[in-house]
Amino acid sequence: MVRKKVYKKQHILASAQELLTEKGFSAITARNVAEHMGISTQPIYLEFKNMEELKLTLLENIHEFLDTEFFSKKQTSNNLANFGLNYIDFAQTNTNLYLFLFVDHHSYGQELQKLSFDSFQRLIQADEKYAATSKELLEKLHMKLWIVATGMASLSISGILTLSKEQLISAFEAVE
């Protein structure tokens, strides 16, 4: 009789996300994820070709969560300001995850940049003002805004930057 698979992809990803939030990307190894789950590494490799696939899938899942819980929120009528304010809210609400994704050194910067741009593009192209803007110009605007947003988020959670919401909105609007 074939043994029934108990540990599915979503269980492994949930465990990997817990590890990421607690210890960072360096903790995402097959051995650590398996140990965290109390299993052998075999179920991990039955669900994922390799650890790189697991980590990339994890990043996509985390970004879907961030899109839903943070990045799609409308705090103002200005989508550029919303983008920045939402990064700050994420950093303040999930400081460890923010630090491990956007401050600590790891090799997934390009993937995070692409995921951030995809979110930004969906958000900004819903705005009539930017609907006809070329992808190239959107990429440039995103990069400027992303640098400012992550910088302000990092300074905010460190306690160095304490601007009012109005001051933050003005700063993000000035990026354009």
C-alpha cells in the first residue's frame, strides 16, 4: 500500500516563511525547514525540485500576501503616496520580515525588485494619470519611489525618522 503524502507544498512554505521571519534567508535550508516541521527532508524534495524553487515560490507567496494585506491599500487619493505609505506600514507591522527581505544581505534582490514592480505597475496603471505611461518610464518611477519608500521605511522602524503622514505624503508626491 502506498503511503499517503501528509506534508504538502503549502505546509512546507508556511514553515519556511516562519523560519524566514524568525531567522532570515540563511535559515532556509532543507535541513532547517524539515527540522522546524519535525520531518525528514524527503517531503521537501518531493514537492520542490530544489531549495531554489522553494525560496522563489516562498518569495512569490510572501509578495501575494503583501499585495493583499499592504500594497493594495488606498490611504490617499495619490497612488504614489499609497505605495510609499504602504511600505512603511508593512515595515512597522512586520519588522522582522521587512528587515530580512529589504535590509539583510541575500541573493534575491532582483526577484524582490520584479515583484515590487509588478505590484507597483498594477497599482499605478489603475490611475488614469499613468494608464498610458510606457513600461520604461514606469520602471524608472518605480525605482525612484522604491528607493525612497524602503529608505523611509527603514529609517522609520529604526526610530530615526518620525514624519507625520502629511509630511510622508508630500515626500512621496515629490518623487514624481
